[in-house]
Amino acid sequence: MRFDKELELSFDEEAFGLQGLAGYRLVEQLQQQMVAEIEAAPAQHAPAPQALEQRVAAHLARIQRAGALPLAGLGARKSAELQEAVLPSLQSWLAHRQRFDRPLQRQRLHLAQDGLVLDDWLEDLRVPDGDGEAVPAWLALQARALLGPRGEVRPSAVLLPYLRSLVAAACGVAVQGIVAGRDATLVLQPMPQGEALAQLQTLLQVWQAGQDSPLPLPLKTALAAAAAGEDLTRVETVYEGDGFAQAGEADDACWARIYPDFDALLEDGRFAPLAEAVHAPLLAWLAEQVQVLEPGEVAAVIYSSPMEPA
């Protein structure tokens, strides 16, 4: 049995757009290629802004010659759009890499709770050279847009950075995150350890419950419910769609099979409490500890306890 929808990617159609899967993959590919080039070169040979733009243009020319973009004028227009989409994130990532220019040793993340063990490493930590008292920063590139239509940070776009910050804080590692996306750069302030530990314990409990049976917790619908509070009137549309232009999460065959409509999602009474427990802290974190930088702005250095250099 197969539930995933077939994806038809055609670059020669006018419908090709940077918001789709094809555009996302091309932006991600460009970012990865440029990062590999920059990290392979000596630090003193980091490209200037104009040279970075020229390198991106050269990569795009190779992508177009390989047939991954439409032909003729449409291809040139899409190439220009891709360059405009990828350059700001790369410029921000490079500027922050140059400010936080000294790598640190990776930090172990370990937590044991009720038979569950979380054991991982926090890597790619950096501080400004000669400033051992600075809170380390980790840098990340995102191929997607981070902001919504009103300039708000989209919760679904920062789930992985949120979890990274949450686990680090819960394990007692103070770090700030810097996420350079297609349309903005975000600074994630270190979380208080007590709050982070309590929320991570909740997430581990929910995860463990989800191993026993499917939970009524579709992402978009649950995020909308956490934002709405007790008024779930508009949340129904997120799950079922509006019957016209807006598709709902219930269009996904996996969700439709278990919870065919919004009433079925609410039936056992678990949906609202789960949405509140899992996603309300994420929304509070976005409001209180995430800063959207202005174009060209570089994150400030903050201070706490030192870490051992690499």
C-alpha cells in the first residue's frame, strides 16, 4: 500500500517556481556547493561579496547547461531568480562565519529519562577569535523561506533549529543559533535550562506514546490550534481545507485513513491538550527568544562561560 503522492517535477513549464520542491532543491544544492568550496579553502581566502556573487553565477551556469533549468529566456529568468534567492543566505552565513571565526570542540548532549536515552553531539560551534568568554554559536543554512506573508517567523520552518536549541539547553550547553534562510537570518538566543529540560521531557513522553499508537497531532493543524488557544473555529479549515483553493492536512491519505475529518481528530479529546503541550512552548520561544536580523546585520556576540577550543 502506498500513500505518498506522486511528484512531477518539470523545469520547462511556466509553473516552475522557487516555492516548489524543484526550486527548494536547487537552492539547497547551490548552498551546499558554495559552503563546500568555502570550507575547503584557507580561512584567509574567504570570498569577498562580489566574488561570492560571481561563484554563484558560475554554478548556476553549470546547472543550466546540465538541463536543470528551462531553456532560452525563461531559463535566464529562473537563473536570475535563483541567484537572488540564494545570495542573501550565503552572504549572511559567510559574514557570521567570519565574525565567529574560531572553531570549538564539539559538545556531548546526553539525557536519560524513563528508560529513554538521548545521546548526540553538538558540532560546528564557533566563537570570535581571541574571545573565549563568548557564548558559542552554531551556523545553519536553510534553503526555504523562514518568514510568512506578514513578516512573522513560520514555526514549521524552524522546527529543527528549535529542537537543536532545546536539546542543547536541556543538556546544559549554552549556545546561540544563527539560521540564514532564503528571506531572513534568525538569531536564536540560549534557552533557560530548566524550561528547556521540562519541555524536552514532555516531547520525549509524547514521542514514546506515539510509538504505541498514532497520535492526533498533524503538524499544521496542531500549530494552528496552539496559536488559537480555546477557539478552534478556524482550525477545522486547516485540517479539512476550505473546499476551494486551500487544501487541508486531511487530504494526506495517511491522516485521512486514521482521522477522516476534524470531528474524528477531536473525538478522543487528546488533540487540544497535545497541541498545547507540544507546540505552545515553540510559539512562546519564537516570540521571546528569536530575533529577525535586518538585511546585512550581523548577530551580536553574547557572553557566558567559556568553552574549550578545538
